Amino acid sequence: MKKKYCFFDIDGTLTDRSTNQVVPSALEALEKLEENGHFVAIATGRAHYKADLFIKANGFKNMVCNGGNGFVIDNQFVENIPLDREGCIKIIEETEKLGYGWCIAVDDTKDVYMTDDLFLRQVGKRKEPTRYIIDDTLDIHKVEDFYKIYVAIPKEEEDRLTTKDLIGHLRFEPEYLMFQPDNKREGIIKMMEHLNGPLEDVVVFGDDYNDLDMFSPEWFSIAMGNGCQDLKDKADYVTDTNVNDGIKKACEHFGWI
């Protein structure tokens, strides 16, 4: 059997969104893939520190994380590339001129930094566990690395921020815009280069819009049955829903397990 390099999104692909737990049949399938000599990795937009908790809790050891800017092989953190520094500074400068609050992540932790509490007053606390550090002496021009930026700009006013396209951005909440890497495809390519593996043997599994980037013609892409239609249209194969054993069924269908 030819070795495959399988990359799995987390939320809605591996996990049941109603429980946030890995679907049992998916975990079984991943274990069998490894037993059969295939390479198994997570591909997630989550920051390394957050994704690391997930992979260790579920017995995984490889992942592309931080939206493609970081990767881990055999539990070794190989690299974690920050956002473009100049682009981040321009976005924050315009954000301040427009009167919106902001906060930034400058390392691989749950800490975010801000010069005042404007972001919190405009948005409130984020749903994810976060430690807010207010430092009125913080100078963004002296910050070496930016890993994420959060801007308290409502969805309906987003076009006012003319610099927003300088950095990849996503919106999971209507109250604020999040700037973070959105390049899982490039992260997979870098990992494959590190592994000296052929790109044509890559298989990716995903379910949502943030997986569109990694559904590349360079390899084989499988959309979950519960996935968004745009992803299904781009997929090479659409399997059953994740909670109806979609991952296991796809792996059996192609004879990988």
C-alpha cells in the first residue's frame, strides 16, 4: 500500500461540534492509518499552545498549526512564523485613527496586550480563555513579533479599515475582526518538504470555509458531508458527515484502512 500523508482539520471534521470531542470512529480510523504506515497530522488555524493541548489529549504527535505558519513533527515544535510586521503596524495605526480598540498576541500563549481597555469596552471579553494585559507604555513599533491582532470593528463597518487586506483575516464573531495566518496549504507544503514526502500523496480532510485554502489541486481533498457547499464543490470526494463515521468510511472506501 502506498504511504499517504493525511491532514485533518479539527472542528467539524475530527470533532463533533455539539460535544467538542473527537468522533470515536474518527479516532479509530486515525489509529489504523498509523498502524498501516500512513502519516497522520492535524491541520488547524489554532495557535500552537492551544492546538498542543488538543493533540496531546488525543494521542496525536504531528500538526500544522497557527493557520499554516507553524508545524510540529513527532511532538517537536519545528517552526512558528509570525505575521508580517510592517503590515501589522499599519493595520494597528489605522485602527487607532478610526477609533477602534485592538489587542495583540506577541508570543505563543493566551496573553494579549493592549495600551488601554478600549477593545474590552467596545467588544467585551473574548469567548476563548484569554489573559488581558494593559500596558500604556507599549509601543507597537518596538514589538518584534506579531502572531495575532484583534480589532474591535463591527462586521458592517469592516470596509472602513482599508489596510485589512495586508494580513490574512477571519471573523468568527460579529463584534471583532481577527488577523492571523490563513495558509494551511503552505504549512502542509513546508511539512512535506521537511519529511521529503511527495505532494501527490497528501490527503486533506475538512469541513468549513477556513479549509478552502488547503483544498489544493496538488493533492487529494475530502470534504465532510456536514461541510459547507463551497468546500464540497472544491473537493475531490465528499464523504458522510463526521458524526456518521465520515472519516472512517472515506479511509475504508479508498483502502487506506
